[in-house]
Amino acid sequence: MAIFVMTSCSPQESDDYVLGAAPQEGQLAFSVTPKSGQPNIVDLKDESQVSGIALWDFGNGSTGKGTNVSAQYPFAGTYNITMTLYTTGGSVSKSQSITVSGDDMSLLNTPMYNALTGGAANLEGKTWVFDQYYAGHFGIGPATGTTPEWWSCPAEGKEGASLYTQEYTFIQVGIKMIWKNNGKVYTNSAGVSALAGLGYPNSAATPVDDYDVEYAPKASYTYSLNEAEKTITLSDGAFFGHYAGVSTYQIVSLTENEMYLRCVSALETGNAWYYRFIPKEKNIKPEEEVKEITLEAIPLFEDFESATPSVVFDTEDIGDFFSQYYNNPLPFPINTSKRVCSYEKTDAFYSNIFFVADGYNFDLKEVNKVKLKVLIPSANDYSTENSVAGDWVSNKKLKPQLAVKLQDNSRGGNAWETQAQIIKGDLEMDKWIELEFDFSGSSDRKDFNKIVIQFGEEGHSGPGIFYFDDFSFNK
């Protein structure tokens, strides 16, 4: 429920703590005074015999702090108010009940309530669904962050799973929420185990990763919207279609046309999930823009002997040691050339270099093989376990390996989802070796225009130095 809390005359909090006697419940007292002409708003005052910091539970899903606070109760009912007083000797709580005799719907006439429900006059409520045609409607990032920086779902990225069947209708009168789905919810492996423990054991892998679990919602739920703290809580363990073990969500944005939520997973406490919803009637697939794709079979070659390379590589989190004009550190067969490309993997999780075609996509029926000579120094640290990007990364060590990837650069940070990748691992060290990456098996693909070169394996923070030369992309 919407609760507005005003705090004043709070006791000064001090870092100079002196242990005193533990407070007793009999020393606590607080007054409850309805406002004149507004009985659904009450003023609460700490009148205890001992001094301390008062924390309040208003009995309606909201809290407060301070000697004097104010709470609002839009609906009739009996509410149990608890004050917990923290002193230098400890803490103790005291409760008392209040009865609100009638509804005051004017207390719900707020921007957030009206955006969520469509207003008190909208007796049918307002239905929200995942914004499936919008890139970024579902994502994950670190619990300490504020964005889904680890992964963001592309438009329709979870088509084929139950995520897009979830519907949530919020009704203001009666604070009612109706949750409809196809009898399934979406989650990862941690969620599968947790739901099984709650009595929902039937799960199946989806064609878009992770799992659907059989889960039929109740006929209806209630909800609590805390406008002061910007949170929404669903009753009876309900959740927004993706199970992360929580029912309370931070409201990042709530407008007439968007509800963007965040929660820290109770199952994987280092992970924060993000969900973007829109009104059901606005969930319309946009007309696809027809783009003319120009395919070109343009060979590429770079031996790094010229100070002006013919193939210019861009970088992502690459180290300062990177150079396309570096003295060959081991000028012996099979590579006696003077210049090579030096590559420094930093402690970033996805350090790499890449080439993007200018104005065309690769015709892989004609040009489909990447060749290059590589030098893998044994002096790199291949034994230390490093930090990783997330729980899904199993390897924590730098590896003597090279991955070459073909990607669609227009997909931005999600280009990896449709990429073609070839990995050469356990490479011989301290000598030049020649490698070929044959992408003829992807010759029917027309969406690639980016070549990614990545040494040492991704997902961990282990640094390393590598070298390569005589890069080519040809038949």
C-alpha cells in the first residue's frame, strides 16, 4: 500500500556507543493519533521511558524511522503496529493494534498507483506483460550494479519459453492482482531446485536456454506498493514470471506505458535481475524493416610489416601492450618476419580485438577460412584461478588457446548469441605455429560482418601476453 512517511525530531545517531542496560518492553510506549478530519492517516509518537532510535512496522507492508512518524491506511481493517527501540544496551519491541473503520480511496490517487492500475475508476484493472519486442526487456547484472551489464535479452529472445505468457492485472479497488499464465514459469537451474523444494518438481529445458517449471497461479493475489521506498510486493509468494526466490521488487521506473523492475536473486545473491513490462494492448510486434544485405567475398590479409596496416583491428578491453607494429619476439621458422601483432589480455572478462567490415557482410560461400600464425608464451600464468563474470563460468584460469568468432555487429552486446565460433585449445607454447579456422560449415549464413580474435579464453580476469602474425581471411 502507498505509505508516505515523514520523520522529524529523530534522536541523534552517534558512532560513540557505550553499552548500557538492555531495554525492557515495559519501558516502551507510543501514541497513535488519527489526524483531524482524516482518520485513515495516523500520527505515531515514541513516548518511551528510555532514549533510542525508533523503527516502525506499520502493519501494512511499510516501515518508518524516527520519534514522530505518519502512516496512511487507505483501506478499512485492523492493523498491528510494532515499534522497535534500539538503545545502547540492545533493542526491544512493543506492538498495538488499530482499527480503521472505512476506506479512503483518495489516498490512492497518486501517480504510481494510477500508472500501475489505471486508477480507481478502472474496475477491470490494468494488465501488464513482458515487453518482448523491446531489446532489454529481461537481463542480468551484478547485485552491486544498477544495469543488466552482464546480459540483456534481445527482442523476442525468449520466444518458445513461458516468459511471454505471463500476464499481471493490477486492480486498485481492493488491491487485487490477477496472475495468468499457461501453467508454467521460467527459471534457471538454481530456480528449478528451489521450486522443486516448494512442491513444483516438474521442469523441462526450453529451446532458448534454462527451464520452464509447471506452476499454476492462485485465483488472485494482493499487492503492496510502497511509493516512499519505490517497491512493489506481491502476496503469497507470487513473482513476475521468472523465479528468483523473491516477491518484492525495486521499481526502477513506473509510468503509464512502462514498468521496469529490479530484484536481487535470493538464490544467487550476486545476481540482479531486470524486467521490463508494458500494458498488454501495447505489446504489438513492430513491422520488420527490410534491410538490403550486401554480400562481398573480399579477401583480407595483414602481415604487420607496414606502419599502416591494411586490416585495422579495433579493441575491447585490450591492454596498452597491444600493437600492430611490434618487433617479432621470436624471429625463427616458421615466422622470421620483423613485425607482428602483440596482444595483451587484461583482467577484463571479455578482452579481445576485432575487425568489422565496412558496408558489407561476408560471403562465406567464397571466403570462409581464417588463418594466422600464433606465439603462445609459457611465461603467462596459466595456473592461478581468477575471478569470473558469473556463476555460469566454469573455467577460472588463463588458457593457451585462441578463439575466432564470426558475429553480426548490428546486435551490439548480444552479438555472441548468434555467433559462429571455433576454438583451438592446448596450443604448443614458445614457438610459432600456424592455425586455420574453417567456417565453411556456416557458408549459408549471411549476417556476419565481424571477426573477433580472443586469446586465453573469456569470462575470467586472468591477464596474459600473446602474439600473432600473417592474418588472412580467404578461400
